[in-house]
Amino acid sequence: MEIKTEAVSSAAMEREVFDLLRRWGDALVSLQIRSADPKTDGGILCPACGRIHGRCHEAAYPLLCIAARTGDAAYTAAAERLFLWGENMVCPDGGVKNDFDSPWEGVTVFAALSLHDALFYHGALPADETRKMWEARLLSMGEWIRTHIFVGARAYINYYAAGAAALSLLGNYFSRDDFCAAAKTLAEHCFSHVSENGLLYGESSPHDARSPKGCRGIDHGYNAEESLPALCRYAASAGDAAAKARCVSLWRAQLPWMLPDGAWDNGAGTRSFKWTYWGSRTADGSFDALLGLGKTDPVFAQAALRNLRLLRRNTADGLLAGGPDYKEAGEGVCVHHTFCHMKSLAAALDAGIPCIPAAALPSETPPPLRYYPETDTWRLALGGWLADVTGYDVRYKRGGHVSGGALSLLWNGKTGAIAAAGMAAYSLFEPNNQQLPAHPEQHRCPCPRIETADGAYAQHFDFAAVLRGETTGGAVSVSVNASLCDIDGERMPGESGCALRYTLRADGLLIEGGVSPAAAGNTRFVLPVSPAARVECLRGTPKAAPDRIFCLTPGFLLTEHVLFPDENGRFAALIGAE
């Protein structure tokens, strides 16, 4: 795997962005339904889910962007038909629901942002009567946001950030001072929720909640692809220099969680059940925000370039897949990722594409060891290797993010991602926004873990594990004391204690662990890794032949190695890169 730190001219970058945008747009137009039934006519049929996703009408904006650049009226017609289909999602109170069978109207903030951009940048393309319809819907959505998204409203902080952006933009568009005032209140609430290491928190209920360990509700996918871009839009729309400076500070804290290949590391986020290797399943993307910041700071521009190229590599049959290996695994590609993320590409084109200077990302020059108390996560780095070990204990969903001193990510410069934890136990927390595996026989948890033979108890379910990091000689390590627990965090009866030690060396990651001798015969260490990794068993007994597995979150085909402890309950393995 070769990652280039390169400079790209403005014109070349613009071509790359538009080529991908048009590729996605053409795929969506090919899936647009023609029907005599207004409940389906103009909607986009998802080939993976066999349904129309309720937010697909937000693609009207990027389709108009394509129309403006090509002069092809077919894209304008497709956008107008999408808007009309979107009437099915409009509620009597002016809000927009998530789906036919979902009453959640918080997504009105994202619909308003998209419709605003369609009108602001390309309002001359639709006919006059059509444009008036669009403006009427936009104003009613603004009224809904003003009255339903306020400090104390039941919504995670990404809705507050997006609400701030939407109300500020709509306040300017309709000359509504009350919208602008409400936007400022929401933005100030967001800016007051910053953790010890400068990360936005509030992907929890309430926003100020602390876990027993003192952790905060943080999700790197939502922060990078929803909340921080929205706060940047608010700052620009409001002309608020102080808010812009706070956005830059938040982005500098967030950027270390972008991997050198442009991926967002979110193995320990509250909403990691939506983790895709490039971001988050239903978010809008980070590209336009990074590119905007990149006009004055090369590192952000380079981050935008890396992320764009990762999006392109994860595109299959014209649609953005939920991870790198979806097509090879025989999984369908959901359209939700595409119609959300194409808005970010369109916004970048409409704002103007800068040149991309060569620059290194923070994850390419990290400290050897860093601790994030807000997520009880240690980041280890050495010789082109990155590893995250987490004991994060904010409970969002049953079986959601991993904990227990789990290895939530292992990355190497030669091969890319080697391990990526995904969910502790896969389930459809949001059925409208997640996929069922097409091949359930190969769909398994991708988290390296100690577990009982039947999988009922595992170390990655333990929310009370104790982690300790240290630097010794030429290596960095994290030691873990944990218990085998069930999915609800209840300890296994009897001898439940277990231990792990991760040591990152120049030749790879050494994992040493053990359980009590009494539990040795009923436990195993499960180690799913990339087929490009080399696994050497140093202690214990390996399973004769590893299995090939896949997990929708974050979308990797992996080789599942299994080590059985020796009679003393000990095992050890070294993970290297081929």
C-alpha cells in the first residue's frame, strides 16, 4: 500500500472531485423510479435494501450542481422529481421525517441545509413555480427547526450543530433575525462541549453525561462528518471570527483520528455501529469542511485529498460502499452513503477548489503513546504502526462499541488497516440506516477478544476494565486487567478474570494474555486480521485453519485466527505485516 504525500493543482483537484460526483450522480439517476404512484415516483430505489430511503431527496442539490457544470437538463429534471417525491416525507408540522416508517424529524436540519444550497447556488435552474415551491418548503423547515431544535431538545449534539448552520443560513436567506439568534444559541452550546483533548462531545443523552470512568459521549465519525462541518458552516454564515477560530481548534484535535490513507478511525465511538472505514453511514462527509480550512492550512487540504481518494477507492458500481470489501464479500451497496456524501463534494465545488500542497497528516508523525481520558483510549505508534486500545464505557446501545481493553484498531503503512473492531455484537439499532448481511454465515464480530467457547462471555463486553500504558526501551505497551462479561456487562460466574498486554515493536504488535487455569479449557483468543497480516503463534495452540469472515461495520474481509490457551491459561501472538 503506497500513500503519497503529494501536491495537486486546483484544476486537477476539481476534475477529481467532479468526476466522482458525476459518477455517483449517474448511478443514482439510473436508480430513480418512474411510476404512476406518487409514493414511489421520483424516489431512488436502494439495490441493497430494496426500498426508498427517506432522505434521498437531499440529492436534489448535488444533481443540480452536476446540471450546472454539464448543461444537461436531465440532471435538473431528476432533481425536481426527487423534490416532489420528498413531499412524502413532509409532516403536517413542517418537519421532514426520516422514512415512511420512521417518525424521527430531526433530519429536517440536513434536508434544510441541502435545499438551501440548491437554491442559493443553483436556484436559477428550476422553473419559477418550482423554485417558489422549494422556497416555501425551505421556510417551513426553518420554522420547524427554530421551534424543535433548541438547547434541551431531545437530540444528540450533531443535530444542534446542524441546526445552528441551517438556521444561520436560512436566517440570511429569508432575512430572519430570529433564525440567526437561535443559531447562535445552538452554536454556543456546541462550543461549550469540548473535552480534555479538545474533542467535541455530546453524542450521548444528556450531552453533559459522564460515564463511571468519567468518559464523554464522543463519536469520531459524527464529529468529523457531521458536527464539525456544520459548525464551520455556521461560523462562515454568521461571519463569526471567534466561532471560526474555535472550529479550527476543534478540527486540529479531531484530525489525529484521520488515518494516513484518509480513513476515520472510529472503533471506540458511541455510534460506531454506523462506522464505515471512510466515515459514518448516514453523515454528509468531511470533505468540503477540510477543503475550506485547507485554503489557509495545507494539512487540512491534504486531509481532504486523502479522504477523497479513499471515497473513490470505496466506490463500487458507481455507488459509495460501506467499506473496502463489500463487493468482494458479495454485499449490496446501499445508496444512503452516496446521496449523503455527494452533497459534500458539490459544496466543495460550489465554494471553489484550492490547490493541494504536500503535507503530512498528524497520524503520520504521532507521539509514541497518548492517552484520551474522555474515551479511556490509548493510541500507540511506532515505525509505521498505529494501534488503539480502548476501555470506553459510555453505554449507547447494547452490544455497540467495544470496550474491555479491546484492540479497536491496528494499522500499518505497508498494508493499511490490519484490525478494525466494529461492533461488539452486530444488530440493527437503526433498521432504516443499517444493512442485514447477505451472507450471515460469514458475518462475525471483527474485534480481537478473549471469549468463552460459546461466545456468551467475552472481554470486549467489560466496561470496567483497567488500562495502563507505558513506554519501555524501544517499545510502547498497554496492559489490561478485565473480566469476561456478557453483552450486558455482567461478569461470568466463577473465574472471570483475564489479562492482556499489547506491545508495539518495530516488527509488529505482540499480544500476550491469559485467563485463570480453571477457565483455560473453556476460553479462546479470537484474532480477526487482514489477510495481508502475518500471525505467529508464540504460546498456546492455534486452530488448525483460520476462517474467512466479514463484518458490515466497518466493511472488511478478515482472516479469523483462534488461539487456545495452554494449561496455565496463557497465550501469545505476534502480528506482523507481509
